Amino acid sequence: MNRNLWLLAIAQGLFLTNNVVFIAINGLVGLSLAPVGWMATLPVMGYVVGGALSTGLVARSQARWGRRVAFQVGLAVALASALLAALALWLGSFALLVTATVVAGYYSANGQLYRFAAGELAAPSQREKAVSLVLAGGLIGAIVGPNLANHTRDVLGTPFLGAYLALAGVALLGMAVMAGIRFPAEPPRSSGRAAGGRSVVQLLREEPRFAVAALGAALGYGVMNLLMAATPLAMQTCGLPFSDAALVLEWHVIGMFAPGFVTGHLIQRFGVLRIMGVGVLLNAACIAIALSGQDLHQFLVALFLLGVGWNFLFTGSTTLAMQAYRAEEKDRAQAAINFGVFATMALTSFASGALVTTQGWWWLNLGSTVPVALMGLALLALAWRERNRGAAAPVSLR
């Protein structure tokens, strides 16, 4: 961990602070402003739809201006969108709130590239550890995010208005941190076909590792988002206070990022496919516990396991993807992976609100078994292929 990686880990933590606060409050604010209950999580959906729509634009900005400037642009958008969300809540405008979250999606798409930038700040042999350790910076978000939402909830009279304004301050702090990072010098690049290399379609067809990495990132994030976005609403329905929901989200995000201190070591020792497989099993365990009841301890344990499972799947998917594309292909490859993540999250954000308010927490969790099983089958298929071909060291099944 050099100085640049430490600063990038802090930036990752501030990015996750923004994400956690948005997840914690957008559904509840949406419920208070939406014309009908099933639309409550549309602001959450807007955040990820905005991310999906921004992936191509973010890739072009990264290629044209480089990591540092492009990341600062993302933080400037985070500042503007937080202020716009505060204005929407003050005016009581549901449409403006959804607009603000769609705009905020640009920052989310930008922040999703922090993990790839981490791999570029380390030697090739240490990329797994660099990615994992920078993701561990999300612990800042795990601790600060829920507490920020909880303690700023009523400071300005209107519930959660203070939280949105606090996020503007978080964005300013992120800009200061990012200004201190020195990224490797890069020659001007183009995100189009002129940059050379294979298209995304060719990568998916010719590189099974890339296809499984993209699927793992999308489904891992999708299942996590489906259950996490619905949790505050489900807990409110069960009569549990917001402070309990904040506690559950805090431990969920701790589960997401605390393993980052060891995930890279585990991948190097046991192989990326095995670690991703453990992530699938942890997702299954989360669903089993969630189906067993709706007390506080069941929400807490289920969401914690969901977080750890996401960490193993997402870190593993990032590592696997970086083995599958060449340097000249990285912008389009990373944009494609992030588009898949945001598209899946958009679907699950809408589905979480609709399912939990119409069908209930039990059916929501039962439906989550489908993508978990699909991810498990994809990993088994790739493991069988790698075993038959004599798997290369980075993905060996030792």
C-alpha cells in the first residue's frame, strides 16, 4: 500500500459513504413523496439507471482526460446532485428527487472505476491485493454512512434534508483527497474502436473468463442491491425503528468491505474461482437466514453474510476481468462490466420496492435464489473448462 493507494482507499470510503446514505434514505424519502407506495424505491432505481446511462460517457472522459481529472468531474457531479436532492426534498418534489438521483448516477459510474485504478497503481503481481485493499476503504462508508444518515435525519426539521446537505460536504472532501493522488502517466487514448483491440462482443465470445467476470459482477451486485434496498422498507413494515435499520446497514457494509484486507491474499492462495464460489455460498446462506424470520438479529446476520458474499464475488470478478482484456481494451471492457452492474441494479432497485411492498420480504428472498443459482452454474462451467485446459496460475483450482 503506497501513498496513492491509501488515498484512493479513502476516496473509495467517501464514495461508499455517498452510496450507503443514498440507499438508507432514498427509499424512505421516496415513500414519503411518491404518489403510490410501489414507487418508493424509484429514487434508488434512478441512482443506478443514471449510472448505467453514464458508463459510456465516463469511459470517454477517462480516455480523454485520464483518471485524475475524470474522477474530479465525477465528484463535482456528486456535489451538484446532493444539493439538487436537498432542494427536491425541501420543495416536496418526487420528480425532482428522482432527477437528482439519476444525475448522481454519473458519480456512481465514476466511482466504480476506483477499483480498476487501484490495480494500475500496483505491480501486476500485486493487483489482487491492491484491488482488495482499496475496496476495504469502503469500511469508512460502513461506519460513517449509516451514522451520518441517522444523526442528520432531523437536524433541519425536514427528515433527511440534513443528510443530503452532508453528502455535499462529503463530495468536497473527496475532491481534496483525489487532488493528492498521482496516477501513472498515460498516453492519450480513445474509447472507440480506433483504440485497437477487440470489441466487447468479441471479448464475451473469445474470453470465457471475461464473460463470467461480467456476470459475477452484475449478479453479485444485483442480488446485494435487491435485498439491501428493500431492507429499510421491510424493517419499517415489521415495526423496527430506523436506528435498527441503520445498524443493519452498517454491519452489512462492514461485511462488504472488511474482508478486503484478506480477500486478495485468499485469491492468491486458493484461486479466484474458489473464492467466488464461496461468495455464492454466502449469498445462499443469507437467503436461508432471511427466510427463517424477521427479527432484528435475522436481518443483521443475513445482511452481514450478504455483504461478505458480495465482497468475494465482486473482488473476484474484478481480478478475473483484469486477466482477460488487454491494455488497449480496458476502457470499453470496464465500461461494459459497469454497464452490466448498473443495468442489473436498476432492475433490482425497482423490483425490490415493488416486491417488498406487494409480495413481502419472504417472496423477495425466495426470488433471489434464481440469480444466485445462475452464478453458481456459470462458475462451475468455467472451472470445468479451466480444469480440462490445464488452468493458468491466476485462476488455478489449487
